[in-house]
Amino acid sequence: MDDKILIKKCLSGDQKACKALFDQYASPMLALCNRYFSNTSDAEDALQEGFIKIFQNLHSWKAEGPLGAWIRKIMVNTCISKLKSWYAINMKSDETTLLQEAVEPDAISELSYGEIEALINNLPQGYKTVFSLSIIEGYSYTEIAEMLNVTESTCRSQLFKAKNYLARQINELNSRLNFSL
């Protein structure tokens, strides 16, 4: 069904249309929420809150852009709001010297999508948040800093640490796999 027609039916109170909208977007939006939260129940809570906001604000969707992009933006903002309210993200920049962990290019190519996704999901919450916003969602340091109420240098530091953390995890996983062969 065309997005404009679907939204029009939702706005007129058609419950089947509302269910169709939810069914169409719930799975990809839950995957998005899972990138921000370490446990499934927190991601599901964010999904539910996000859809409440979506249904409350359907009237404000401008048919000029894709409906999916509009929904995605609401979900990202919902995740960020929940993260801020739960533990008021306290990411302070380290003054210590940071060394970059190296990863063999072959080590990454040997990993499956599921293994990479699991490594990202196991990042500490602050690292995972900045990594997801920067690498996966494509936000700039300036945008992330504004969303999280932190400095740009904190964002850079958190992303650097996230990449190092992932590199260590990839190296450890790769050495375990090579050892078992």
C-alpha cells in the first residue's frame, strides 16, 4: 500500500492500517534500537515509545520525504532520549595517551555479519552509542555532541575507544579461531 494512503487511513482511525504500518516497520526499527541498548527489553521499550510518538505525530509527516526515513529519525531520537534520561551519559574525555589497536585486514574478512553485529552489541554503552550514531547512522561529531550534550572531543574519544575495543575483540576472536585450527 502506498505510504500516503496508509497514513491517511491511520489518521482516520483505521486499526488495520495502523497494524500494517507497525508490521512494516517494527522489525527494522527493533534492529535499530538494538544497536543502542545492550539488552532486548530496553530496545523493545524504546521501540514501543518510538511507535507511540510516531502514531501521535503522523499528522506532521510531510509526504515530500520517505516515510521510513521519518520513522527512523523518530526512533533514533527516542533511543537517544532514553539513554540520556537513564544515566545522563557521562562520557568524560581521557587525558591519557590513546594508542590505536591494529587489526589484520584478513581478520575482519573472516568474520560473519552476525559475529560483527555481536561484537558491536557487546561494546560498553557509551562506546556503542557514539559508534552507532557515527559509523552506522552517519552523524557528524558536531551532531552527536549536540544530541548527547557532550563535547566533540568526547565524541571523538569515545569513537576512538570503541574502535580500539572492537579491534581487540576481533584480534582475540581471530587468535582463538587460529589456535583451534
